[in-house]
Amino acid sequence: MAQQTMYQAITNSPTTELSAALTAAATTVSVLDASKLPPAPNLFTIGTDEGCETILYTGKTGNNLTGCTRGFDGTTAKAWVIGSKVARYYTAADHNAFKANIEDLDARTGRVDLTQTLGPGLSLVTADQNGSELDLVVNGRTLVNLLGKDGNFEVDSNSNGLADGLTGGSPATYSLVPGRYGTNAQRITSGTTDTSVDRRVSKTSLSASAGKYVFIADAMTDGTNGLMGMSVYNNNGYVTGSGTSASTTWKTIFVRFTLATDTTSLAIHLYNQAPAGTVGWAQYDGAGVYAVDDALYARIGVDITESNIRDYLPHVDGKQHVQGVAITKQGRNLLGPFAEWTQLTNSALSGPYSLTLTAAGQYQGPMYKLNALPNQAYTLSATHNGRLEIQQYDANGTSILNQAFTAQTATITTNAAVASIIVRCTNSAAGTFTFSNPQLELGSAATPFTPAEPQSVILPVTLGEVGGIRDSVYSKGSEWMYMERVKKGYVLDGSLSWSFGSDGTGLKKVYTTRPSSMIASGPFVGAMLRYDGKLMKSFDTSTADGFDGGGAGTFIQLSIADIDAGWAETINPNINAIKALFNGWKAAANNGTVYTSWVSILDGSAPATNTEAWVSANKASGWTGWATLDYALASAAVPVAVTNAEGSITLHPGGNQISVDTGLIQREKVTPVLYAPDNKYYINAVSTSSKPKYRVQRFLSIYKGAEVDSAWGITPHNAVGEVVFGSVALGISVANFDSTKDYYVTYIALDKYGLTANVTETAATWRTGLSGVVSDVVQSVAELRQADDRQDFADDYIEAKADNLRLDFTAHESDFVRHPGYGLATGVNAKTITLSPAFREYLDGVGVVFKNLETNTGAVTINVNGLGAKPILKANGSAPAAGSLKAGIIYTVRYNGTAFILQGEGGEGTAVAGDIRAGKTAETIAGTVTGSLPVQTGGTVTPTTSVQTKAAGIYDTPITVSAVNAPANKILSDTIIAGVQGGVPVKGAYTDADLYVTNSDGKLYVGIPQGAYQTNGGSGYPEILIPQARVANAIGIAAGDLRLGKSALGVVGTMREYYGGAFGVNFGSPGPGSPPPTGYHEIFRVPAGWTNISYAGYINQDQSSTNIFQKQGIILQDIHGNELLLAGYESNGGSWYSQQSGLFIDRVNRQITSTNTQGGSNNQGGWYGNTDIGANGTFTKPFNLDNRVILYFKVEASMGGGYTSCAASGKLAYN
């Protein structure tokens, strides 16, 4: 509360009287003696009882009291007669003011702590007096976009017009165009042949947990036919949509929705619903799907609308934490000095806040842009003879309102949708206009001018959030403390200890031990992001790309899709194969048991060493890990001081406009670059080394070495003759630039989407009241004193050292003979240079080193520190030729009493005539030297067996030496021709190991080692001897191929032969008679030890019956009684006859080959009735060929009423 006015008293309250009657309305009161009343303004009373009147007067002239307020402080104005008593008595007004002021002072001296939450973007903090420093608590945040990077529409790998990761709808034209975030936006263009309005780009099969979400994007249309819109589907069902709209400028559209259950089929769509058959476009950028808490969800559409929703849900790629926080307050005056304004063409600055505009036309002059609060009163004031303007813009940069004033002061109230304003000092006609002390302040009243007093807090920290648990940073006295509650970016890679968990359909589960800082068991609070930006499902590993606490609740378990890992459904990975995956390697092959080959997940390249051991120990190029995990710490870490935190903020009376920004980059080194057309150095030109790492939204500070450099001015986008890297550049005149210093910038990055989330909650606390402020001051002084005490020792030590060095340094500094000064030389031929420190006169031998800024066009002079122009000459006394002093080159000159002589620029040569080309001259200490070195002609040199010598001299034409064809494979190894070592070995004989022999195409090939065979054992002729074994092996002769006792090429045969001669067996006779009994009838048997059996002959079977079942056949039986049916027949009547011939049995390959000559029918490529032998002679029934075998004629049913018989005759051989 403001202090009330208290009026002066007078001792003993002397009285006087009215000298004239007084009406109730009179404002001038006449008394007999006005000296009895105190000076004006003051109070007096007429009357002495309860009916008296108190009057306030503001002037006193003689005995007249003027400017009277009648009936003051609740008394009643009335008429008074002459002679009524008048005095300065103690009144109720005095008492009330006294009491109120005491109470106000008591309140002011007492401590009151006030707290306010600063939201994202701008906040207004109102103080009624100068307050203490702001105590701030900044809470962390992590934003996760379920679209990953796909919602930024940056890459179109296949050039189909659709950004990677998206699909298109009905026919439309898709293209990437300049966007709002990064480089590109996704455009959808309709055509005249379209029959549907369902043109869209989509992202489908998104995984999301149950909860509340917002789908958001920035969009614009062509303003003719294009219509923007969005929708959300789940399980192929419509969830919600935005409707359609149009806008020729970027606007933010969004829908909120709720998922009742987890899903893997979430789909989002962005449309161009231009009418069918019309041409129009809609385009999108910054699309995202974000999970939100209940509180934020409830506010969306209420106090969070299109104008400010991006303050709460900015676009991010994938997952982003808060990175780098800047909290700033401009001060009472929100306008910076004119050097920070833009569009300063035709303007001359005569002071920080003083400018003269020389305008050739209307509406010229500088402008200043700043963020603004909606529905807020601002007052603009300046001393000027021109025109002031305030233009309001919304969050999309669209102009809302432009207001102009010619008055010295104007007050406006901003629009509800305002996000920024531009202040202009301009004009309405040509002429000269002056502007000084511009001030924009909060509120409806102008206060005396004060320069901008920006204050900022710089916090180079990373603050995360998971499951509502947040990191924070807070001020503690003069320090900033960081409280970590979230472990951010825990990398899951191959360095961890991994184990196989279990196999599922299309996936496998693997697990690792928990980090020690995580809760030891049970569910943990965490969020996991895959390497490609995909958010993995929390505590759900029933499908791929999920994680949980493991079966025992003491691990971190992940579910991995087989197709992503290259894993086969039936082959579980071992530990090394799991490590390989987490090192960025996808399995590419296996041997049926283990994985044997890998490729990079990122680019498909093979590893340097494609072995399990190597990929399990080494990461793929560019790989970090399969996923990163953010998790809540089991307990908050001990607060630590924030390194390199800067600044503090105090409040001034009235409104304080405070912003909280992220994406802060602190003190990054830059290299300013000279831009010749305007003779300035610039920072942040895109094509030069002056640009920082990130595109710049705004600069906060510029440092020359360790000190802030305020000489730099702001330059807007594209104002320096080339594209600016971001929104603004910095410029400084050559005169104010110090080439000996390093320059650094602190700035806010423009492309925050790939760098940081935003801060949505900052708690600000300040103290009011005298005791509160004093307490803050005392505490700050104590802390600063401790810091000063620590610094004092260092300062004393440095000062002592400096005192000891000062004399030497002063002598060194002033000795320009031993130590030339350095500076920039301006001017074409009449060059000037300023040295600091400077010499006072041109002394013989004094040296100057200068960087030449402009190439000379003739004779050159140099004027150092205004001491007078002196010529620059070469060592021989001549002037440098035009163009010989190049721009940008550093030169050294020394004074010889009359001129500055170029050092190292000729005249010092030592060449003689024989060193110089004949007919040419050179300048040396000895004067001009004419060359005598002969000029020769080149030509072609053809190699011979003789030495050839060319004459000495300078050859203007090439000397060509013909090439010698000397292939190494045609030259003996003990010979060198034309520098080529022969590669044909010299051989005297061969060794057995050097030969190889092979047999193909019906020919025998013998390979001998390459070489020149010149002798063999002294015989004089080379001989090739081939061992018998080599030949036998080449043509395939083996012992088993030769009869026992026979030999060929040193191979002795082992093949045995047994021959049974011509034999015949007959079981029963053809025709009626006595059939053989039921059972087995041996035809032949072969003892154990055989390899092949060959039967050359026939076997006849005959059968006849009348309505009686009959069955018979030829079978082969092994040692175990297993049987193979080779031929057979069964019937219930009729006659049958067959003759089989030829049988070969191969034990090694387990094959039986047979033929059928007549009768019956061929079955399975063998004898009639064969059921156990396949077409290729193999069989699957159990049968032992490794022992004796017997061939039987088998009768299985009685032949009563008919007959059956079998006769065999042939020759049997086996080995």
C-alpha cells in the first residue's frame, strides 16, 4: 500500500478568524492573519465543536488560502460567518493517515514470501516494491513423440513424394516442400481427375498403452480449395477427428483422445479434403502423438487452445529431455538499445537510445521485436517528432493489429491471441526525424525512462521426467543445485551381461541385470526408446518391442522380434549372439544350430571380422545401443552444484515479464567473418565458419574472451548478403573488432525439436518487506564475501607476479624495434593503421606487422597512428608493383629513416647467372643478374643396351622415355629388366610335392610347378617323372576295383568273385499237381562280408485257383528276419504267370535293382508285385545288409483246388 500524505503541524495551534463570511461552495478562504497557519498544502479547521469543518488548502497568498477542498475527510462543507475561529488543529484525517502509514511501514519491514508458478513461455510477476532475488525451482520434463522422427517429414528416400515412414491414401500428388520445423513439410495436392476427397498421409500400426493422448500438427492450405484435417483410428475404428478448415498461414490443429486398453493398431491420418475434381493443397509439419496426464488433458480446449498449446506440447523428434534452461527478464524497459534493433538503414545512432532517421519516403526506420502477453496493457513512450507503431502477431506469425501514434506516449491492450509485438520508430513522410529514450513497459502509465536492464539465469543442465518423477534444479543462495531423480539415457548395448529368457511366436525374450541405482526388485518406473526412435511398451513383453522387470522382477527384460534380429524361429541365440544384436549386428546366416554371419542394422554392411566373437565385442559403425532407458532412481541423488550456472533475477516494482526458454547453448566458440561490402564482421552466416553448431533463434550474450562485448548489433534473417543460419546474425564494425581475441556466444537454438523438450513448471519465490529484502542482501553479501575471500588470495598472488613483471613488460611493449606492433591496414594505396600500444615517433628500425585489407593499385604509403604517411618500398628501393600487396595477406615492414621497407620481398636473393634461365633476369643484392642456364629441347629416349645422357639445362618440352614391355611372368626370377624383378622360377629338377595329376574329359592332365627347367640331376635335360600312385589316383583305380591277385599302376586288387555255376531250383510243377507247402523255400543265400550281389538269370512263378484265396512271392530276408517283398501276387481265383530276371544289390548305397521281362505288370520300377522297393531302388523299411542275406520263394496261403510253382535258373556272383 502506498504511503498517505501527512501534513505539517504548527506549535500550540494558534487561532485566527475569518475576515469575511464564507459560503459552502467557496474555494478561497480569507483570514485575518494567515501566518497563524502552516505553509500550503495543509489543513485547517473552522469552528471548535462537533460541527466544525476541516478544509484542505493547496496555496497561500497573503491572508488568502486558495485551492481549498471543502468538507475534507468526512466533515460537512457549510456557510460560516465573519469572525468564525480558524486554526490548525489535530484532525481525524491526521490520525487516520498516521495510523495507516504506521501499519504500512510495519508491513513493509516485515518479511512476506510470495510464490508463483511460471508457465511455459512468458509469465507476468507483479511486485509492489523492489523485491529480493527470485528463488527458482525448475522441474524437468521428457516428451516422447510416438511418431518418432516420422512426424517431421524430413526424408524421402525413394523420391515418391511421401516422407519416409508414411503411406498415402487415394490418388493424390505428394511432395516435400519447405516446412516450419527443420527443412521439409509434407504436402498433399488434389487433382482434376480425383473422384474421392479421402486424400491422406497415414502412420499406422502404432503401439500405445492405455491412457490419454493428443494428436497435434501444424498445417496450412493454399487458400483456394485445400482443406486440412486430422483423424485417429484404433483397431480399424474411428476414434476422433478435427473436422476440416483452411488457412494460408501455419496454424496448429489437434485432437485429444483416450485409449481404454493397450493397442498395437493405432493409426493417425492427415488429410487434404479439397472438393473432388478441384486442384488445391494442404501441407503439414511437426506432427506428433503425445501421452498427457489427466490435468493437462482437462485443460486442453479450455485455457489451452490453438494459441498456446505449443507452449505445452512443442514438436519433438522421438524422445527429448529438457536441455539447457534460460530464464530472462528484460527489466522495466522492454526495449533494448537501438544497436539491437533491425532495419537501421538511413538511421544514424548518436547514443544507445538516440537515433536520427533520414527518410527518403514514408514508413522507414528501425524496429524491435519481442514476445508479449495476451490481454495485457503496455505503454510506449519516446521523445520524437515522427511516428510510433506497435504491431501485434499471433503464434503463427500472422499480423493481428497495427496501431500508430504521433503522441509521445501511448497505451495499448494486446489481443487475446497475441504472441509477439513489433515496435517501430518510423515516419509518415520524407524528412529527418529524431527518436530518443524509447521505452515499452507493462501497465497503463509511463514512468521515467530507464535503459533496458536485462537479467538472466543460465542453467546448462539436462532435466528429465519419467512417470511423474522429475529432475529439478534450484537456487540455494548464490549457487544453483541439481537434484537428479531420473537416470536418463541408460544405454542397452553389448557391454551389458545378457541372457536368453524364452522363445515366443515371432519373438524372443532376453534379459540383463538391473543397474545398481534402480530399485532392486518389483516394477520400476521407466520409459524405453528403441534405436530408431520407437517407444517400447512398458511392462508388456507378450508382443515384440516391449520391456518389463523379468520373470523374477529383478531384471530388465526385452521382447525382440525375430525379423528385427535376424533370428530363426527354431534357433535360440546364445549369449554372444544376443550381445551382437545389442552391438548393432543383425544375424544373416546360421548352420541350423548357431548364428554364423551378421550385417549392420544401420546400413547392412558386413563387420570387419564376421565372427561371433568379434561382433559380440564390437559395435557397428554409428551405433549406440538397441535402446535407451530412462528410469526413476531408487532414491534421489545428493544435490550437486551446477557447473557454469550464471546470473540471477530480482524484481522491480510493477509488472515483470519473465520468460523460461530451453535449448540453451552456452559460450560456444565462433569465428567472425569479414563481409567486405559493408566492412563489418559477422557471426552466423550459413556459408562461413562463423555459424554455431545449431541454427539460432536468438542470441543472449556475445563474449570477447571472458568479457561481454556489447558492440555487436542484431541483424535479421537474410540481411547480410547471404543466408543466415537461423533467425538472426550479429554484426560489428571493423573498428570495434579485435582480431586478437576469441569470441563466444550464448544462444537459444531454433530447431529445438531435435534437442530439447520445454519446461512447463517453474516455481518462483521472492521476499517482500524490508526484513525479507535485508535478509536476502545479508545472506548474499556473506556468500559473496566468502567467494571474494577466496578470490582475494588469487588476486594478491597475481598482483605480486604482475608487479614483478611490469617493468619487463613495459619495456617489451614499448620496444617496437625488437617487437613490431600489429594492426589492420585500411586503404588501397594510402594505407592507415592504428597500433595499441602505439609508438610516438618513427624511429630507425621500428617494425610494423599489418594485415592488408585492400590490394594496392600503385605506389603505397602507410600512416601509423597519425604520425604521417611514409612510402612502402622494396629492399632495392623501388615501389611495389600494382597488385603486389594482396588483400588478406600479412606483411612486415621496417622503417629506415625515410621509408618502410618490405621484409622478405626480394633484393636478398643469392642466385648467380648459372642458376637462372638464359635470357631472364633476377634482382639480388648484387643487382640485376642475367641468366645463362641453357634452354634445351626434350624429345624421346629409346632404351638400348648402352647408357644415354641428356645435356644439362632447362627443358621446355617433355623428355619422353619409351616404355619397356617387361611382364614379370615372362622374365626369369634371377633377372631384372626395366626395374621389374622376374617372376619365373629357375628350376633344376622337380619335387614330388610340386606335382598334381588330374583326369577329366577322357584325358590325363599333369601339372608341374611354373618355372624354367634347365637341367635335371646333371643330365642336361629336364625330365618329368610321375609316380604310379598319382596316376592311379587321378584315373580312379582302387584296390576294390581289381580282382583279387591282379594289379595295375601299383594297385593290388582285393575284389573277390564267387560263382555258383548254372543251377536250377523248382518248387512244384506248373499245372495241377502237388504244390509246395506253405512257408519259405530258399532260392540262394550269400554269406556275410559281401559288398555287391549280382544274379543273372530268371525266376518263374505260376499260379491257378478256383475261388480260393492264394498268395505267394519272392522275398529277401536279413539276419534279423526282416523281409523285403521283391515280387508277389494274391487272388481269389484265376491264373497268373510271371517271369523275373536280373537282380543287383548294392550294400554301400543300400539300393536294389531288378527288372521284369514278361508276365504281370511292372510296379515301382522292379519285379511284379514289388511293394517295398522305391523307384530309385531304395527302401525305408528296417533291413540289415551288413550280414548274410537269403532269397526265398514264400507261399502264404494253401493252393487247394489249384496249383502254384516257382522255378529259378541262373548265375550268382558277389564280392
